[in-house]
Amino acid sequence: MKYITVIGLEVHAELSTKTKIYCSCKNSFGSEVNSNCCPNCTGMPGSLPTLNEKVVEYAIRMGYATNCTINPVCKADRKNYFYPDLPKAYQISQFDIPLCEHGYIDAVVDEEGNTKRIGITRIHIEEDAGKLIHSESFSGSLVDLNRCGVPLIEIVSEPDMRSAHEAKAYLDSIRAILQYLDISDCKMQEGSIRCDVNVSVMPEGAAQFGTRCEMKNVNGFSAVERAIEYEARRQMEILEAGGPISPPLGRPGGEELPAALQGGRPGLPLLPGAGPGGHCGAGGAAGGAPGHHPGAAGGKAAAVHEGNRPALL
Ligand SMILES: [Zn+2]
């Protein structure tokens, strides 16, 4: 049987503002650990966030550049979950009213300059979490909170891509726009851009998308391509064998994906969000087929803000 691969992407880009999103701590990579943090960005009792105007401006620039509607009124929402590098146990993000939505880009897909239009469901602003430090030189883990409160935009695409090549073309375009607007340094090696990849497959001619699985925090565009090819093949083999699609390897309760899918950097978690009610559900469960990818019609809110992510993304 011939199958169609359906791909949606969530890109997290750190913004290159001078200060963080909700306090005046420096937004810089590579500082001495725990030197750029305050009671505010670490969520101490009694501290109150103050929104950095530049973050809003940068996000709106991206919204205009991707043909989005800029909502004149939007709001912030609290997404609660505990993780050791998130001391206040919630992230300030945007849920039902993002800053920008309903856009698109025309990604160049071949050397002749042909383009494919890929929808942008939404762009919202949110804060990053800290980082855990693991080393064989000590037992346990240490935490660096410098990244707490670093501003992010999350760019959620429609499930409009049909191959790893198209996904790469989309990501190249998004990066080019971010660089042209001068709002993110786009340094992959410093984690300035991370990507969550949603993949499903369906038989050619099918009316409904298949069950999707999400691979989180894929760090590198060529790693995204390899992850899509791996996951699509995995799902096709399962369907050929008559079985239901289940989560791929990954935390919690699983193994990490092979290093080959992590840009050759073993230890980077690719998180499928496989916990109860996670990202690998029956088609339509997260918002109605065929719009079951994050941000697709009817399913965007639930998919973007499912509450059981094992890491801040
Ligand atoms: Zn701070």
C-alpha cells in the first residue's frame, strides 16, 4: 500500500533581546552558571513578572513576516507542571489567545525556486526554563537557572508538509526570516532553535489523517529530516503489520532515540510526550481528524498545551 506522510512542526526560537521576558536579568548564553537570575525569573514567592516590550515587538515582527493576523488583545496563561529546572513549577505561555495567528509562508522546495505554501497556525510568546547539568564527575544533577525567563516564540505550523524535504525547506525559510528580522541568533549549537516534530501516515486517498506521534526537542534541521524519515517508516511498518500506532521510543518509561537521530549527540532527549493522554493518541482524539496536528482546526489549544510534558518545550 502507498502511504502519505503528514508533518506538522513547532519551532521554538529564543529571541535575542538584551534582557529576559519578565525581569531585567541579562539574556545571554554562556555566562557563569546561576549568575543571570533573580527572585523573579526563578519564581520566588512574592515576585511579580513585568513584560519586556521588546519581546512583544519581536514576536509581532515575526507575525507580520509570516502573514499572520496580529491580535490587538492577547493574554498570558500559566502552564503548570513540575520539572527540576523550572523552580516555580509553571511556565508563563499563551493558550487560547496567542499574539499572532492564521499566517503562512511560501517555502522554496527546489532549485528552480518553486514554492509550497505552508500554513502558520499561531505564534505565541513564552519563557524558557533552566538547564540541568549531568556529568560523570559527580553524582546526581546540578541546575543552572540562567535560562529561566529567556524569551521564546513558538511558531506552530499547520500539518501541511508531506515529506522530510518539505519540512527542511520550511525550517530553512523560518530560520532565514528570523535572521533577516534580526530577532534570534538561530544558533542551533546553543539551543536557540528547537523543534517538535509531529508525524503521522495515512493510506493514499484516505479521508482522515493517521495517528500522530510527536518527537520533542529535535536539535538540528538534518536531525529533523532523519527523525521524520525514521518515524514515518516505523509507522508504515506497523500499519502494514496490522497493528495500531503507539508512541516511539523515548521518555518517560522508554529509551532514548538512537544517537543517529539526535544529530550525533547522544543524550539529547527526544521526547514523544508519551505519558497518559500524551501526544500519541488516536487520530481525531486531540481535536478531530483530519485536524489533529497541533494548531490544526479544532485541535490547536489542546495540542499546544497538553499538560503532561516531561520537559519545558
Ligand atoms: Zn531575573
